[in-house]
Amino acid sequence: MGGFPLVFVVLFLDMIEALARLSRTRQAVLALTLAAFASMAGIAQPANPIAGGGVDAKSAPIQIPLETRRTTSSPAGKPRTLAVPPPRYPTPHRFPAMDPFMVLSTTALAEALKRGGLVLYMRHAETGVISAQCEKSNLTPPGEAAAARVGSAMRAMKIPIGAIFTSDVCRARDTARLLGVDAIGAVEVTEDLTNTPKRESHDIHAARMKRLATPPPAGAHTLLVSHMHTNTTDAQAVSLDFGEIIVFQPNGQGGADAVARIRVDDWARLAKAAKVAWP
């Protein structure tokens, strides 16, 4: 070991002993640390306790956090990349803040969507080529498909929509049209849901909050198709993915509480909870 300090050798052996007592995830993280330490110190690496300790590495890939993902060596000495599943949603959204005691479970949300009484705030689907005159779709083909998919799920689950309001921006209007969801009245275009105010005196954030707090028609929901709004106060900010819906419950006191998020990929899970065959 070329005169490497004894204290580091002892520390190295202590880390190996600790490795055997850790969970598999922590073992993987520590194993990477040991490998780097051994390389620096010129110490031969021990056998992989996970791959060689009775666990088939091929059938049970090591799961480690994304920030510690590395390429390491298999027992045969060939490089391999540790299998790490990607996060379900790469961009967690902070706003609106949700009280964990009010957030609806999948089953509870499926039931609530059947009953009515909620305001569904939807961000338009993925933006394509922007056209101010709306003479063609302003969504990408995947965005169009996503909007149609959300509408298909709503129809299959028989979610009652009492009113639909949309931003006057083309991509939001395209999304509302592609949903194909029937409402009591026609889809209403409003500047309250636009992304930038058309008039200096128009506070779009206050107007949006007022619509979120307005109770929907009896036995139905209100659907608002709009945009992400982050250039405002935390209390008024709305951050969500393309095609995602944030479910609000008007509280009867001039406000509304966010109780759930429904991303495009969540509809299959909701339909299953509602015992609906979809898609």
C-alpha cells in the first residue's frame, strides 16, 4: 500500500464492516464511496456484497439515488451501469401549497369527481407553433393527443362539467376544443384566464383566484383551461405540467383549497379506482 497511513486502512475496514449492516440502497451508495477510496489508496476492493452475496444482480438491480448514480464494475470485472428508475415526475411543483390533511387519495378523488362541486384548473397541452390568429392548432401533435386523452377519460368516467372557461390564448382554446367535453353551456373565452393582462387595470391573478373560489353549478364541476402563473405571490402562484389539472375546492369564504393534482398519466389510475374500463 506504499506506506499509506494506517488510520486510513482501519477506517477502510470499518466501512466494509458497516456495509454489511446497511440496507441495499445505502450499501450501494457506500460501495461507491469505498471504490473511490480504494482506488485512491491503492487497496484491493472487496467482493461486491450485493451481487455476490446470494442475490442475483441481473434479476435484482441495485437501486440508488439519482445523484449517486455511477458506472461501476460487475463481479466479472466488466463495467455496468447501476439500474436507477427515473423519477415519476422530474419537476416537482411547489405552488399552490397543499395541506396534506386535505389532499384526496386516488379513491377519494375518483369519488369526488363523480359528485361535482370542484373547480378543475387545467394548463393547456404542450405548445407547438404559436399563431396569434388561431387559424391552426397551436399545440404539438403529442399535445393534441394528450388533450384528447384527458377528455376521453373525463367522458368515460362521466365527470359532470357544468361550465368551461378558457383563456383567449390560442393554445388554451385548442386544448378546450380537443377535450370534447360537454358542458351545460358553450365554452366561454375570458381574459381572466389569460397569461398576460390585456388591460393595465386588469389584475389577472386576482381574477383567476376569484374564479377558483366561485362554487360550480350544483352537481357539476367548473373547468378552467389556462396557463402556469409563477410571476406573482406564492399565494397566487399556479405551477403545473402541460395538460395537468389542479383540483380546487371552494371554501365558501372567498378562497379555494387545492386538494389534488391530476397529470395526464394519472387518468388511467383514476379510471381504475372508479372501476371504469378506460382506455
